[in-house]
Amino acid sequence: MYMNDKIIEYYELPFENDLIKPGDKLKIRNVRGVFVFMKMAHNMQLNRQWIDCRNIATGEFKSFYVHDIKKVIRPKKSRAKKIAK
């Protein structure tokens, strides 16, 4: 929770026909590494939105603007096994 009452936190973010939730892995434009989404914040006074993330490799916390998200990393789905007849 932020100390400023003008800032509202959200824990879900709609992004390109998907829903980003805390713990989802993201790639950010022009930044190396993979980040874990924690939350999105919106400053009502300045009308700015950003996301708070954690770098997987270093563990550092970073914030990025929402428009800098490149893609969401989802685990690959395994193929269904064919049943022999």
C-alpha cells in the first residue's frame, strides 16, 4: 500500500487478450532480462500508470510504464498423447 492517497494499486492488468496477474513473467522493451509482475499503480493526480516488477536474475525491484511491456511469458503446453486403437 502506498502512503500517497492519490495512488491506487491494481493486482490484475489486461494486456493483449490476456490477463497479467502477480507472479507472471514479463519481457520489457529495450531492457534485458525477465521480470515478475507484482502490481500496477495509477497516480490519479498525474494520470500516470506503471507496473512494479522484480528481476528474476538479480532480485532487484523496478518500475516500468505499462506501454513498455513487450510480452507475457507463458509456459509451453504439452501435446496430448495419442491413444493407440
